[in-house]
Amino acid sequence: MNDELSPEDELRLNVLFNTELKAVRIDESNMTLWALTPQGEASVPLKPNERADRYLKRVREQLSGHALGSPGGYPVHLTRWTRQSQAGLSILHLAQLLLIAEEEAVVAVVHSPALTDELARYAWWCMPTLENARLMLMRDVVCRGSMGRTLAEFLVDHLAFLHEDDVGILDTVAVMLVSDVLTDAERLAIWKRGSSRNSYYVAFLELQPGMLPNPRPARADHASVPVLADNPYSLILEKALSAQGQTFLATTALILERPEIQEVVNHTLDALAQWCAPLRQADEAARSAAREALLDAAPQFESDCAALDALAAVDADSVRPIFLKTTAIGSLMRRKIQPIVTPLLDAIAVLRRQP
């Protein structure tokens, strides 16, 4: 077996090593090495003198020897990383990992807490994937930097390619909302996708329940809710009858009427539980006193208080015993969770009815 690169490639790589390299990647389908420098991109067409996979291994050994001082090639310990334990890496080491044309090394950089906006740009040049975009947008330094908009625009454009991947939709929309780099038009466009796939709504309910796009009208008697200090029924009822509350409840009902996978159910129920947090956090005695105080001031809201009780009693743990026994999705899953979901839909209908 030949242990040397072809003379042309040896020469070109040596020339490349004398430039200020920022990142390196290899297009294996075209056998081309690409390098990113301050002057732009440079390409090196590779001329293998043996089987392609063996030759590319030796090219990467050369890159690793130059960048990391590891003559044996890609450090074995890197391939055993869990991708969550790179806290000890310095920015310099991360930059070196982007010079060895190894996807695993790029992923390690993307996962690192030491990631910077500049390194994110180089990592993105190396490996522009959906997963890497999501991971990097989870870093505040990236969201606030020049890469925030680049990654957000990529994710917005690629939402359509997720098709029926509900988990991918949940994760992608959540990252974009948390990053706070979306324009109002982009938020609205993502929200509107929920009309064809309700999993698009879920992250909005979890992360921005009081800032939902296209709010519905408030209930006609919204202004009649008594304002009682430290009263969870007063607080939640006022929220429920407001424009945002009516939108939250209507959207929750839309999701629970036809969820496709268990993850959508779990996230939606937990979003509802968080929305009902003031009631859930009060003990039974405090809730009883609060409910009595509100109904003394406004007895017409008795059925609404009962509906709030029904909503506050449920979270993802409510369906866990069912989901532990089945991997069902779609219509079969919906039938199995009907005893839990139907009372919720009835309670939401009460809170959305016009007096």
C-alpha cells in the first residue's frame, strides 16, 4: 500500500499549510479539498494514487498532523466524545478542529460552550446542516452575532423540507423562538403553517403563550372578571378571557383534537400546565378560598372556574401511563388518550363560549 500522497497533492497541501487557514472540508463525491482563508475559498482537486477511501484517510492524517500536531491522524479520543462534554476546550483548540476535515470534529465545535460567532461562521461553512443550525442558535453569542440571522433564515427556508417530521418541527420552531432572531413576518409565516400541521403551534404555546400571532377577539365579558390580588382564579380567568388567552385555548384545542405523535401531546399538555401554573401551585385550601372569593364577587363565572380546575389538573404525566404501554401514533393514539383529552376540550369550550 502506498503511504504517500501523490506529488501534486503533497505540493498543493504544503502550499495551503503556509496560508492562514480558517476551515477545511472535503467534497468526497468530487474528490476536492476546500479551504477557507481570509482571502476567500481555495480548492485543491485531489489526485488519488490508490483507493479513494484510503487516500482520503491519508489526506486527513496530513491535515491533522498540521493542525493538531498529531502525526497519527485524527485523535482517537475525539470519536468517543458524547458531544456534550467539551467544556474544557479552548477557542484555539476549537479553531484547530475545523482544519482537519472531519465531520465529528465540526460537530464537537458546534456543541462546545466555548463556541464564538466567528467559529460558528467557519463551522457553518464546513457543515451547513439543519442540526448544526439548531445547535448553534442555542448559543446567545451566536444569536447576537452575525450568524444569528444566517442560521434563522436557513431554518425558515428549510422548514418545508421537514414535511411530516413532527419532532423536527417541534425542535426547529422552539430554537428559532428562543433565539429571538425572527422577524415578525417570519414568526407569522411559521404560525400559519400550523393550519396544515398543528405541531408548528406547540413551541409558541410553550415559549410565547402571551405573544401568539393573529390573536382572536377577547370574550365579551372579559372586562367583568373581578381583579382580586393574589387570587389565582382571578388571574387565570382574566388571562383566559383575554384575546391572547382565547387564542391560546383555541390553539390548544386544535392540537389536542388531532395530534399525530406522542411528543406533540406531551409538549402541549405541559404548555397547558405551565399556563395554569398559579392554580397548580396553590394548595387545596388556598384554591378553595380563592374560588369562593371570586364567585362571591362574580357568581356568573362558576362554570368557568370549574373549567379552569379541569385544565389545571392535567399535564404530560397524565398520559404517561398510557404512553408507557404503547408506541401508537395517529388515530390509534388519539383513541387511547380520549378519556384525558375529551374533558380538556369540553373545559376549553366552556371558557371560549360567549355569554
